[in-house]
Amino acid sequence: MVVARVMFKPGYFTSNCALLKGRFLASFLALLCASFSNSPKAEGAIDETGLSDFNALTSSFRSIAGNDALGPSRESDLVSQGQSQPAILELGKFVEGEISGGQTQRFQINLSTGQFAGVSIRQRGVDVVERLFAPNGKEVAEFDDESRPQEEERAEFVAETDGPYRLEITAKFKLATGRYEIRLTEVRAATGHDRLLHEAHRLDTQSSNLVHAGNYDDALPLAERALEIAEKELGPDHPYVGHLLNELGLLHLNKGTYTKAQPLYQRALAINQKARGPEHPETIESMRGLGATYGALDEFQKGEELLQQALQVTEKTFGSDHLNFAECLLTIGTLHWRRSDLARAEQEIQRGLTIAEKNLGPDSLSLATPLNNLGTLYNSRKEYDRAEPLLQRALEIREKKSPDSPELAMPLQNLGLIAQEKRKDYARALDLYWRAVQVLEKGVGPESPRVARILNNIANIYKSQGDFTKALELHQRVYSIMEKALGPNHGVTLVSLGNIARTYASMGDVQNAIKFQALTDEVIEKNLALNLAIGSERQKLAYFDSLSERTDRTISLHVNMAPGDSTARDLATLVILQRKGRVLDAMSGSLSALRQRLNSEDQKLLDELNATTAQLAKLELNGPGQTQLDDFRRRVAALEEQKEKLESEISRRSAEFRAQTQPVILAAVQAAIPPDAALIEFATYRPFNPRVDNIDAYGEPRYIAYIVRQQGEVKWKELGPAKKIESAIEALRESLRDPQRQEVQQRARAVDEEIMQPVRSLFGDATQLLVSADGSLNLIPFAALVDEQGKYLIERYSIAYLTSGRDLLRLQVPRESKSPPVVIADPAFGEPVIIASSNGPGTNNRARGNYSELFFGPLPGVTEEVRALKELLPQASFLTKESATKAAVEKLSAPSILHIATHGFFLSVPGALATGPASEPRALPTRPNTSSKIDNPLLRSGLALAGANQRSDGILTALEASGLNLWGTKLVVLSACDTGIGEIKSSEGVYGLRRSLVLAGAESQTMSLWAVSDRSTRDLMISYYKNLTNGQGRGDSLRQAQLQILKSKSHSHPYYWASF
């Protein structure tokens, strides 16, 4: 037996790097599906589009074995053309060869047992790969240390038996042509050091072959042992150690254990940059690996920077037609795919595939992966006609070249999806899926999550065919596999649990459907908290988008299947209370703001809690991996116990933390409702039919209302199609914004008939309404609706607004004001200038957008408002003109009242429901609804302060407002246009300043829904504050001020009194 190794340069020990780059490419393409987010997908398929699981993807760019013909001879030491026997290598003698793509040339080295041999291969314009065979004909090792076609490779090995060893030289790429020189440089007795390094190389070679075959579990301990030996024999900073770190990082990349891959690649990059330089192929390998790992962890900016750097260096070193350049393109394409930039991803994958085909030929096994992935991309866009020929070609290559590989399952599964989704050809889909299952069960075992993913799709077909018994049996098997393999709170396990609930619903088994839906929603709540602990902003937004369909299912189960079941009703109410407005809470960074207000000891506790929560989240969302299930559960239990202890201690110390983190329970919300009040939780939902395939399972949106009082059961009413209701709302809003419109009462009555008359009898004796609106209901003042007697609702009820009924829990925690009232009014906006960049010095880049197109005009009516407030609030501090700065607002410490009189704004996005055109004096004179590409809705709304027309720090965004210290502020009044509106999203309430101030700690807010005149605002504010100073409550003070204006004949139109 021979153990072989490769030398980078004479005296430098390395390993068999055979075709590492190809393995690397395939692994990066694996990231697309191996790194699915743990969002609770509402669809029945565990992979959203039936994508294959790519965790085991390791196809490499293998050498092309073929014609043994050699280049022409020139002199006696050249290999002769038409060689029938291997040319014998003699010590010290050069042999020169000319070789083209597909050609193989053979050499013989005669050795005795225990002899060490070193071979030098100088490449002259062609990249070659060497394969070593023992005297018995068995392949021992493959060498491909140097991919640059002008550099030297070294192969060294120890003979374990006497006899001739054959070394085959093959040009790797189809169109390559060039020369090389080979020389046997050394033959001697092997030392103990040699043998230890041989052992490391042998382990590394075996590990690489196992990775190539998709057997990661067996490969891992071999790779770890090889690294251990190399570090001991060569030192921790040796180039070979850098290579082994790359190999081990790649293995974890394939396994999907990205948090383990990251430090390995970071260390490899540091070693390779120092030992080899920034442009060495091995350094590029580290950059690509680390970039791909960042991409898998959704750290896209870091990932793209490294990958673009690797692409530039690769192009400089190899050119834009080289296979390594193709690998970089395919890797970047994968990252862009994960960022949902499918157009760029498609271009990059297509270009990379074209270059790879040119280098490898049309039927190379290495093409199966990118072909499959491009087909999968088209599948994800429902472009099945483009996907199918690519997937069919990938399947044919794998069937021909690697019929026993588990990766054959990938094109089978994706073709099965096309048969299932496009053609509804369930017989063919089942045939393809079951073939994929058989391949995987043989290759990775019957308990693999990869098997379970396909079984899930099979179960969905059985459900579509009405065979619910078979479907339920398979779904239960899938859940068992996923729960064991990934843990109970993993996103994929969650989907499986939801599919069981759906199947019971399809069978008409209401009680089991409710039982499993409740279990699903319980896991969602825990899964949600875990995702928020470690997710990026993009992940959080995507996660909450996926929650809407889960909420649709819970509400639909109650309304359509169990309308009289109290458990189903209370479950629907609870999920609305838990989820509405939750995305804004998560994105505000309110806990970070809280941290700044804690003492140093409490800050340490909060930091410890955040670290524990992040550790728990990563553990549960990644699943046990290679950890034994019992050990995994013990670790989870220990972290959960530690987390609960820390939460309990911080809650004891901080009432604000307790208010922000307490669990949402229906009974607790009920207890927080005043006896004379009724909470109205409105929600939009799409009726869900569990028997219908996903694409058709959800109906058109509808509104529903759940009425919760302190005593008694929850009551509810289905209100009807959202389209009809929102049409009536839009008509009413047009009339509300124009005091000359005479049909305002008629339109207000029409809206009341749709949303309030159906539930009025459910209020009982309540005189106070706590309205938690949803969708377009957020944009209307309920006080201005007209009942059956022709009366405005303000004449009958006191009305307060909540983003969610769970906000009542926050208000239960006592809080004290820390300073007298503060009035910020009439800022000096300055003359407009062109703002080149919104990220100027001193700004918080996290909380900035581009506001350079906004212009803020003067506020002539505010002077009178300020004069009146000085009389009504003699203890207040007044900041006006140049003193009304953003810095002053950010320094506030919980004033009892905060009054801000200035311009407000909201930047809409295409397709979002927002405010209509503003035309009144306090509206923005220039493009108040400028379209914005800013993703975070908290960056699209805000207030204009001193210098707003001249510099970026004159804008206070809603995101920044959520971090203000208003814990103890009883009332915030925003006497500005459009401050109460924001982007409307179903089940999320209104984004914008309204929610931000709740998160900042303010107990109540008064703000506008449309642009109002300065005079009307002034009159309303003066009356409001007079009522407050006379001892009336905040809500009643506003109501009485509005009623006073309503009684005025000249100002009875709701335009004048209902905006706030």
C-alpha cells in the first residue's frame, strides 16, 4: 500500500487537494436549500417549492479520463506518442510531455517497501491532475495541488509494498492543451515524521472521498484527526494546516453546520494570506468558503464583499473563462438567490454554467449540480417549462455517471414537483418521489430529514387525492423524523406539525384539528421568539410575512369548521393578540434602548440574557446535528432554565423590562380591560380550505372582529369581504379630508354598517371602546362613524386606539414621570439645499434613509398654539425655532407630557396603502408621499425638526423615536400632519410613529390621520389642554374637546375635529 501526499514547494508538506475547487463549487450551490430560514411556512411542502435538500451536495470537477495518446516526441527523454507501456521514471531525469484535454499519460516508479518517493510536475500552460495506483492496480490517491497552469506541483508518497507504482497524468479541462515536465526528485527511507504525515494525508484523502460521496458523518472524524496530526507535526500556522482547515470548513458547509464552518474558514484565511499571499488559489478558497458561510448565516454584506474580492482575484489570476471563475460566479449567484435577487442569481448561474460546460464538456458529472440548481430557480418562479429540460438533463447525467449517489434524488424530487404542481400528474409525481426516497434511504438512511422532506410531498399528494389516511400516516412519520433530527422547535418540524393539523381538518376531525393547530401555534410562538433573537432585519420581515398564512389557518379553523367551539375561538383570539404589530416590536430595538437606562449591574444581566437566548436560538433552530438527541435535549433544557432565571431576575429589578417581555395570555388581557370597556380586535384573514392544494387554498381577504370584555366569553362576528369594506373606507376618507363634502355622514354611515353595526350588540353595557384596528381600518377615526340613529359614535362612546390588545398588559406596569412637560414647536427648518447623502456626520446609519427630496415649509399657526400652551402649561419647557432640534428630543427623560408641533411625513412604497395627497397648510408642500425604496417602515415616517431642509440630523425617524426615553410619559401629542398613519399591512396594524411611541414607553398618544389646518389644530389643542388641566382624563379630555367643536355649526364637519 502507498500513502501519498503533495508538496506545494520542495520541503513543504501538503495534502491531496485533488479537485478541491470542484468540490467547493458544488458545496456552495448546496447552500441555497441547506440554509432555508426557520420561518413557519404555511404551505404544505416543507421546501417551499419542493426544492431538494442540498446538504450532501459534493459533486466535484473530476478529471476527464480518456484517450491515452501523447504529444509528439522531440528527444530521447520525451514520452513517445502511442505509448503502450508506462514510461519509467528514473531518479533525477526530466521527462517532458505534451497533453490535451481528455488525454492521459502514464509513468512507472519502481519502489521497495518503506521507501519514500518525491515527484515534481512542472506545468507549462496546462493544469493537470495526477492519479497514483498501487502495484495491485488499486487507486491510492489523487494530486492536484496547484491549479495555476504555470506552477509546479509536488507528489510524495511512501511505498507499503514492493513493486511498480503507476502515476497517470491527465489534462483536467476539455479544451486545454499544453506541456509539462515530470521528474522523480527523491527516493529514500521513510522517517517516523514522514509516516505520521502520511497518516494525516491518508485520513484527509479518505475524508475527501467520503465527502465527494455525500457521506459527511463518516468523513468528519477523519478530517478532524488529520488536522490534529498536522498541527502537532507541522505547527498551527503551516500552509498544510490552512488547507486542512479549508477542507474541514467545507465539510461543515456541506453538513449545514455553518457556525462551525465560520471559525475554521476565518483561521484558514489568516494562515493562507500570511503563508501564501492574497492571490494564491488556497487563499481564494478560504475567501470563497468564508463568504459562502456568511451568506448561509444571512450576513450578506460580509459574504458578498469576500466573494466579489475572490472573483476579482480569480479573474486576474486565471482569466474569465477559467473554471475557477465559474465557481465564483455560481457561488455569488447562490448568495443573490438567498437574498431573493433572482434576476442577478439567474444571470450569474447561467454564465457560470456556460463556462463550466466549455471547460468540462456537456455530460460532465460536475454539471449536474448547477443544472439542477438553475432548474430549481425556475421552479421557484413557477417557470416549469424552463426548469424541466435542465432538471431532466441533470437526471440523465447522474443516472449515467453516478447512479448510486444520494444526489440522484435532487433532480428526481424537482421533476416530481413539476409533475405535481404543473401537470397535476400525481402518478408520475409519486413515481419520481418514491424513486428519490429509495435512493436516499439507501444512501443516507430512512430516518434522514432528506427522506422526510420527500415523504412530506408524497403525503400532500395523497391528501389531494382524498386518501387522508395514507396522508396522515406519512405526515406523522415525517414529524417523528424531523422532531428527532432537528428538534421540536425547528421551522421544518413546525411545518410538519401544521400539516398534521391540516390533514385532520381535511378529514373533518375537528377536535384533533384544533388540538394540533393549538400545538402548532404554541411552537410558532416559541419559534418566533427564537428567530427574533438572532435574525437579521431581512429575516425578521420575511418571517413575519410567513406568519400571516398561519394566522389565516387558525382563524379559518374557528370560523369555518368550529364556529361554536370555545377552544377554537379563544385560540384564534390569542394568535391575533400575540402577532398583530409584532414585527414592529421586533425591529424597533426597544430592548437596546432599555439597556441604556439600566444600571451597570442590570446591564450585565441583560447582556447575559441576550447571549443565553442567542445560544438557545441557534441550538434549537439548527437542531441537534451530530449531537446525541438526549444530550441535545439536556443542553436545551439547561439553557431554557438559565434563560427563565435571568428573565425573572431582570423583571424583578426592572418594571420596564417586565412590561416588554411578559407573555401574552388571553386571561391576562381580559383582566387588564376596564369593566366599562370592550376591546375590539379587528383582523383581516384569507379563508383557508385545508382540502385544496396550496395555490388555491386561500380565498380573498375578509374582515373579522373579536370582542373581549373583562368578564364573560369572547364574542365574534365575521364582517365580510375586505374589498367591499375598504372601498367604503376610501370613499369616507375622501370626504373626511375635505370640509366642503356634504356626503360625509352618508359615507360614515355606510362604513358603520359594514364594521360596527354587526358587532354593536356584542358590546353590552360598555361605554368605552378599545379599538385594535387592522388593514385600512387604521386610517379612519371610529369616532366619526354614524350609527342607526344618525349620531356620531363619539356622542355615544369614548374611543381609544391600540395596535394590539396586548398593549393593555404594558399599561398595567406602573411608571413615573421624571420631568415636567416639554413643548417642541415651530422648528427653524432652514432654506432647502441639495443633500448629497443622508448619512452625514453624527447620524445613526441604522436609522437613516434618503429624505433629500422632502421640503418643509413654515408653520404660521403654531405661534398662537405655543402662546396658548404657555398659559395652560406654565411648568413646561419650550424649545422652538433653532432650539427645536433632534438632539434635544433625544435627550428627553420621560417628561409627563411631550407636545411636538411640526411637520410629520410618511414615504410610501409602491403597492402600500398609505395616506392620500396632503394639501392643507400643515402638510408637506412638496411630494409628501415620495415613493421610497427603504425596506424598514420605521424609516419611512418621522418628524421634521430644526435644520430639516438643510441637513440629515433634522429628521427624527420613527425608528429613532422608538428609542426615546418616554417610560413615564403620560401623553405624547403630535400636532402635525399625517403623524398617525403609516404603511398598512394586514395583521400588523399601522406602522410609523404611533407604534414607535408605544415602544418608547408613552402611555397614550394623540396624533393626526390627515392634514389639518393650523387654526383647527390650535383650537382643538387649546380645548384639549384646558380639559386636562381641569382634571379630566386623557381620553375624555380629547373627546370633550372634539364634542365642543362638533357642536359648532361652522365646524361640525369631521374634518375639523376627527383627525386626532
